[in-house]
Amino acid sequence: MACSGLNIPADENSSIYVFDYIFADIGDDQSIADSLSTFSSHMLNIVDIVNNATSNSLILVDELGSRN
């Protein structure tokens, strides 16, 4: 909202942080046809995120180390 010039519901002395990029690895992209396991799918996404993220990026990761 703040980046769009809209008022935000916050106290007068509040501050906001603006991320330059937002990355997310959420869900399960396994593919039997491509022989792609859940873990290797997450690793491909993480490698892409690491190669493109900056110190001002927000990175959201879900279920990276989970077991079935």
C-alpha cells in the first residue's frame, strides 16, 4: 500500500521496508515423468533463488526439510 502511495494503518512514527525482489519456494513440484523428486525440485528452486536474490530480497521457503 505504501509503495502505491496509499495511507497505511500504522502509527505516526512507524517505518516500512521495501523489498527489491520477493522469492518463494512453496508447495510440491515433483514430477514422475521428469524423475524429479520433491527434494530435488526444492533444490532447483533454491539454487535459482540464491543466484538471483539480493541482500534486500524477501525469501519464503516452505517444507524444505520435511519428511513424508
